[in-house]
Amino acid sequence: MSNEPAPRHQSRERALTLLYEADLKGDSPEVVLEGLSVTPDEYVTTLMHAVGSRSDEIDALISGAAIGWDIDRMAVIDRNVLRLATAELLCCDDVPTAVILNEAVDLASAFSTDDSGRFVNGVLATIATQSRS
């Protein structure tokens, strides 16, 4: 088995599953990371720490951009895709905005409802304009 880091798409997918676990358990992303028997790749760890350390700011950005949607009432996957992508927008300047949005839409479309991709895209487009302009 190679020690090369996983492609970023796989890292985002893994981070999403860990954020989903944290959300369902009511734990912080850091607690979930600490409980793993195998340390995930560096990008997963970076994303998890970014979501954990800036959770209030991230949730405030999502709440402000998701007009008419309470963050606690969103589908669990949608909420965590938004958290993951918002953290990436805020903390990963080397990743182009379009890549972050496309990856988030792909994750939401693959793992959530038929309407999730459009919803996630709309919310993240607003956040990207606010945070990266």
C-alpha cells in the first residue's frame, strides 16, 4: 500500500463521513478524529480541524446565506457538506473557489436529496462571494 496522500475528492468524502458522525453523536470534529484507530490523510485532518476551530463562524456564514433555512433543520448531509466547503473556502486559499463549489455539489448530489446539489450551490455561491472577494 502506498503512503501517498489520497486524492482530495476522497479526502473530502472521508471528511464528510467524519463530520456526519460528529454531528450525529453531538461530538466535535476533533473528538471524532481522536477516536480513530487509523489517522486519516493530512487533508482530511486539515478540513476537520478547520470545521472544528471555526464552527461558530462557519455556521453563522451558512445561516446568513441560507435564507429561510434554519441550520438545525437542514438535512444532515447538506449541513455537513456546507460546513466542509465553507471551511475549505476560509482556510484553503490554494484551492480554487470553483473546485470547492463543484466538489460540494458533487458530494451533496451523491449522498443527499435530488435538490441538495442546487441548494448547496446557492448557499456556497453566496458564502464564496462574501469570503473570497
